[in-house]
Amino acid sequence: MPFSEGAFESTMPAALFSLRGRRALITGAGQGIGLMLARGLGMAGAEVVLNDKEPARLDQAVAMLRREGLAVEGCVFDVTDEKTIAIGLASLGRGEFEVGGGIDILINNAGIHQRAPLELMSTAAWQAVLDVNLTSAFLVTRGVVAGMLQRGSGKIINICSLNSEISRPTIANYAAAKGGLKMLTRAMAVEWGGRNVQTNGIAPGYMRTEMTDVLTVDPVWERLICARTPAGRWGEPRELIGAAVFLASRGADFVNGQIITVDGGLLAAL
Ligand SMILES: NC(=O)c1ccc[n+]([C@@H]2O[C@H](COP(=O)([O-])OP(=O)(O)OC[C@H]3O[C@@H](n4cnc5c(N)ncnc54)[C@H](O)[C@@H]3O)[C@@H](O)[C@H]2O)c1
């Protein structure tokens, strides 16, 4: 719809970026980036469903966000297992929002690393990383998108990586998965863009989370990341909230198939 005076109020930033009345699902949200994005979307007004495969971790995360006054609930399933995904989504459905768990915003965030030199990498390590970082986004989105298409609106955000673009030794499985996730993002954008479902990605740089603990405790890596990043430091998960709220909001209704890199400038630097 072209811009009209009547539409002015809904373009005021507070309304444009408000997620009030929206229901979001974030996978792998028991800790780290997913948990921080749940907090961010909740603070922007969304009702947030946190998923994780670790029930105790998920309970703790949900309890913490509830204490902060946010409208959240937990939903345990393994993002690689289509049966448990279906059971989880069915448990969320209600009333007119029966299909796909009634989810308006989906963030495919769950991810793992299993590092090994490529020539020594086991098939199991290759497959596990592909399953959790790439195939999961296909499986969970397929479960959720039917409801978005039925209601004629939805936002899907895939958490990609700098390794969607560049690699380094010992992470070939992860780079292959995140590169695939970038193209899956574009494929979803093309597939559903005509039905008002937008799909975009966020590519975080090096952020301090449990996943990167192994690097942050290593002084050589610590120095390398700081030297390589124009910002001169690691990122904090909360610095991804702005991009996530934007992509989940009406402000991004005409943004589709893009990857927003949030990396302190690393990817721009040689
Ligand atoms: N931390 C970084 O610097 C960084 C950089 C780029 C991209 N990423 C991506 O961001 C996402 C989150 O990373 P993080 O650093 O918060 O990781 P993290 O290890 O701190 O948290 C990941 C969460 O996902 C959950 N999870 C793992 N496998 C799952 C499964 N099969 N089903 C459901 N939940 C599962 C874990 O239990 C955990 O709670 C990942 O996709 C990661 O690849 C992280």
C-alpha cells in the first residue's frame, strides 16, 4: 500500500517497532543469544515462546524472564527431530491460532559447534552440525509457516554467522551449515515473499556466550579477535537485539532475503 497521510501514525517509530500482539518462537533460547533475543522481543511487546532441548536450562530462562515481567513460556523440543517439533508446536496452538503454534515471528537460533581438522572430521560430527544448524531451520519453519501463510503475515529470522561468508580451519561443518542457512534464508524469502511472510538473517560476529567460551579463555584468540575487529572488542549478545526487533517488526515489511551482519566491522576489514 503506498504511503498515505492516514498511515502516518503507524509509521511513528514507537508503533513501527512495537511487537505488541505478536507471538514469537525462538529456538535454542535457554541461554546465550537466543535468551537475549527473547528478552529483547519481550521488551518490545511480544509474547515469547522460548524453545530448548535442555528442560532444566529452559525452565531457568523462562523463570528469569518472568521475574523481569515479560510474557514468556517454554516449549521443549529438539530442533532436529520432526516428531518432537510437531508435538511442541501442537501444544502451543490455541483457538484461531491453531496452525503452526500461532507463531507470528520465528527465530531459528539453535546451533552447535563440533570442531575438528577437516581431514579427521568424523561423519557424525559433520552430520550433527548440519542437522542442528541447517536442517533444523527447514524443519521448524515448515512446522510454523503454515499458520503464517494462513493468516497472511509472518517474519522469519535465521541466525547465520560470519561463517556464512568466510571460514577458518576446523569448522568446515559449521561453515557449510551457515553458508547453507544463508541460501535457505533467500530461498524462503523468494518462496513466501508474495504471501507477506518475510525471511531475513542476522550474522553475528564474535559474541561472548557459552558457545565461544572455548575462544574467550584463550589469550591468543582473545587478542586475535580484538585486533581483527575494527571495534577492537568482542560483541555482547544484547547488541543483536536492535537487528532482531527491526526484522521482526512492521518496519521491515519490505525487507526480505537480507542478512544483517552485526560484527563490529570485522567482515569489512582485511
Ligand atoms: N556466539 C557467537 O559468537 C556466535 C556467532 C555467530 C553465530 N552464532 C550463532 O548464534 C546461535 C546461538 O549461539 P550461542 O552462542 O547463543 O550458543 P549457545 O551454545 O550459548 O546456546 C545454544 C542453545 O541452543 C540449544 N540447542 C542446541 N542444540 C539444540 C537442539 N537440537 N534443539 C534445541 N535446542 C538446542 C542449547 O541447549 C543452548 O541452550 C547459534 O546458531 C550460533 O551458531 C553465535
